[in-house]
Amino acid sequence: AIDPAHRRHPTMAAMPYPDKFYAAVRASAVPATEALFSDETRLLLYALLQQANEGPCKIRSKWGMELEERAMYETWVNMGKMDKFEAMRLFVKLIDEEKPDWWKTIPPPGFENGPGTPAVPPSSRPDASPAGGGGDGGGSSGGDGGNGGSVVVASAGACSSLEGSDSEAPLDLPAGLADLAPGRWARPANAGARPLPRYQHGAVVAGARVYVVGGSYRGRFMSDTHELDLNTLTWRKLEPEQAPSGSGVPLIPCAGHRVVSHGGEVYLVGGRFKAGAGGAHLGILRMELSALGKAVAWVPVDTAGVKPSARRGLSATVLGDELAVFGGEDADRKYLDDAHVLDLTTMTWRSVGVGGGNGKAGGKNAPPTPRAEHTAAAWGDDKLLIFGGTGASFKCFNSLHVLHLTTGRWQELNPGGAAPSPRAGHAGAVTGGRYWCIVGGGNNQNGVPDTALLDLELMRWLDVGGSKARAAAGGGRGGSGDGSRAGGGAAESLGDGGAAFPAPAVVGEGMSLCAVEVAGGDAVLVAFGGYNGACQQEVQAFRVPPDFPFSALPSSIVDAASPSPSPSRSRSPSRSPRPSSPPTKASALSEAPATAPR
């Protein structure tokens, strides 16, 4: 979405999937565009289109097939179990490579291919009108966006929102997560070449895949990109390559960055790069995969406006079509308190809040104390929550702040319940649009083994019993130093399941946490890596119970939060209410908001 052609067409850059895919399908059917394709390209586009619309090819006998029909069949079969979202993305990617300005050739309304209309069969394709007849409209939202879920929240070392309509989200979890027992952490058996142990990496869910990028291991920065297929639980290392456009390059070793997704694209934000190669301003790179998804390049994104300074340990959070960044640590190890928002449709920065040391400490509109390695989450559509982190003199925080992005106004919040202990380097993700789940971190003396859970609707810290559950399971700061795991079978079960949100067996600083949620209401938290005396490489997954977290909370809290909780209560983002009213307790805010988050 950031290549030169798309910079000249911001509407196309912001178009979500599957609309962007159907637009590329219509463009590919234009004779002037189709004439550019080799037979090999036509076959790949045909197979990707079939995979996106129909799923994996059904195996049948090749006896009696004509040569061309056999080539089409075999190319489709070779797509294997590639999920529909990935096929859509690769179709668009291949069109981008063949004709960077393809969006200029999209037929006008009334001459559109529908999502079921083959756009680019091989060269003997029968004559057809440029648009291929009257389909049901390329803008139809009836397509399946893939077999994966969406990331709920961006946080330090965690993930960002993958935008999409309700119709794009599948009803069921990816196959590799579907059999996990709810309410317990598990280490699913995974195949392929696992990434090296690491921390301060970036991780994000896109479609039915988790991408793990860079990080630190044994004192050195890393430049690798790995992909975990959530359907097969198979790891694959993506080989570095130069982007077809010539603007992308292999990733420079980096750590302390964040990885987010928006509109079907994956971006790397900030970080500290080897030998100071990152430049003076906050860098943003777009991930660009090869046509078959086996190689990766990172394309620098040109941005306008007042650019933030370079930094590591920041937070990066997607709210709608905006990316909000806060804090971090600059090259001189100075902790920062400034906030900036990037419009992802125009790639233009603006500053928000006071920051930069201009706010009066403890003042009405003062930003949080300068910090890094905190977590952040979206609260409603235009509010950014900041929790924890570390600052000058290695002090760790457990304060909670909110930034109103439209007004630039900061507030310190005082939620109900017992606040978690101070921590930094933790990770967080929101599930059900309501519960901010926080794991890992340290306090510059020891690791923090307990979890934290913030109810964004009640604005209350919940007593989750995470550390007790972990102690009962025999967990500790450690876990095996090399990340090895014992046991066999599909998944190793961890934790006692008696807490509302137990801690995983392996916790540490700089770990990542991603949320996978589907339209049917199911959700799984996926944790990876971290440092707890040794770098880790574990994949740990927590399937959120249907009545999370009410089953293990005191009845008084259950009654206040949900008068009639039941196992059938949906957690789908499309059905879960966003925080829609101020907290009920007067003490919940040091200054109550004038309007409720929406």
C-alpha cells in the first residue's frame, strides 16, 4: 500500500481486503493489462483466484485432461492449504509486480467482475468483454477474508489491529488452535524450523499467520523474519530479498521495534538498528512478500508532517486508520514522553499531547513520566491507554494514563481494584473488545510472574489469581533456558485453569502477545519469546473461555459486570460492546471524562 503507484492513489492504499482483492481481479481482466502477463503468471493468478474463492483444490484424476487444463489443475493443487486471505494478498501482490499502476485500469461501475468470475485464465481464454460481464460487484463484502482471526491491540512487543469487516472474519479458529482447551495455557506442538530464542522482537497476526521479526539474542540484534501458519502450526523462515520495485531491502538487524498491521499490510515501526543505521527520525518499513510468500523485503515508507525522532521501546497502536506512537528511548538513552499520530491513508504525521518536557509535572494536562517498554491499548475509537514502563533511574511504573487523540488531553486514571505491581517489558492484548490481558515483564530487579487484567468497561483491575495459578502449576521465572519443552501430543497443557487469567509457564521481559479472534466469538492469545535469565523461543497459547473472566471472579464483580453471564456470551469484536460509559465509581478517574469513549 506504500509503493509509488499507491502513494498517488490514497484511496486504493487504504482499501481493505477483500475489496482490494476484487478490485485487482477486475483490473486483471482488462485486455491491455492481461496482455502483459506470461503464461506462467496467468497460471499463478488463476490458481490464486481459485484458492481465494473456493479454497484448496479437490484432488481428482488427471486422466483425459488437456495439457492446458492439466497445467491449471496442477498449479491450483500446488497452493496446498493456503488460506483464502493469503491467496487474496498474493494475487494483489502479483498484480502489483506485473503492473504497478493497475488501479488506473479498474473498470467503472456496471462493468465489474464479481468475486466468482475468473479474471485471468491461461492465454486461450475465450473472448469476453473487458469487464467479463455483469457480476455481483467487486466491492461485495461476501468473501471470506481468510482462515485466521484479527489482532486486537498493539502494545509493547505485541500486536496491532488488522482491520476488516465482519464478513471478512471467519467463524472458526485456525485449525491449529481449534482443539485447545479453554482457560488453560498450552504449548502447541509446532513443526518446521523454530526461530532462535529472542526478546524485544516484533510480532503480529495477519490472516492465519503470526509473523515474528527481529529482536535480540545473546547481545546481538537479529534481522530475520519468521512465519507461523496457525492452521498447520508450521514455522517457516522467510528468506531476505530485494523488493521487485527496487525500493525494498533485507531488514537491518534491529530490536525494540513494534510490528503492526492495517488494511492487509504489515509495518515495522521504530526500533534500534545495528550500527545506528535507523536514521534520525522514526522509521517505518512495510513488509513485502514474494509472489509465493517464501521471501520477504522491507520497503521504507515515505511519510510527511512533523516526524517523530528515532526511538526504541515505544508503543505503536492502530486505532481505525491511525497509528498512535508514544514514548520510548532515543539513541542517547533519554526517555521520551511525546505522542504522535500517523494517518495511514495519507502517511502524514501530527503531534498530540504536550510531551517533550513541556508539560508541568503533575499538572492537569501533564503527559506520563517519560518512559519506555510500556504497553498501550485502544480505548474506544480515539483514546490511547498507557500502562507501566520504565524511566529515569530504572524506576518502573504501574500507573495508567489515557490520551484523548482528538484533543491532545492527558489524564491519569485510578481504576478500581488492586493495581498490578510496577513492571516494564510486559506485553498485552485486548480480547472481546473489553479485557486488557497483560503478561510478563520485570521490575529491574526480578521478573514479574503474575498477570494483570483490566476491565475497560468498568475501568477496574480484576483479581485474576494469575500468580497463584502459576505457582500451583510449578511455574517460575525460568522455564528451560534454551526454550525446549517436554512432552508430546498436540499440545502440552499448562496452568491450573482455576484462575480467571493464569500466567503462562514461561514469562519474561520483551515477550510478545497477540490475540486471534473470529466472528464466532472464539479467541486465543498467542505468546512468544521473552527473556528471564535466558532468551526463550516458546509458542504458548491461551484459549479464552466463553464466560471469561466471570467463572473465577467474586460474585459481586460478576453481578456488577454482567447481570447474567453465560457460556454462550459472545466475545466477537463485532458483538462485544466497546466501553460506552464512564466507570461507575467516582474514584475510577482522577478527572472524569466529559464524554464516554466511543
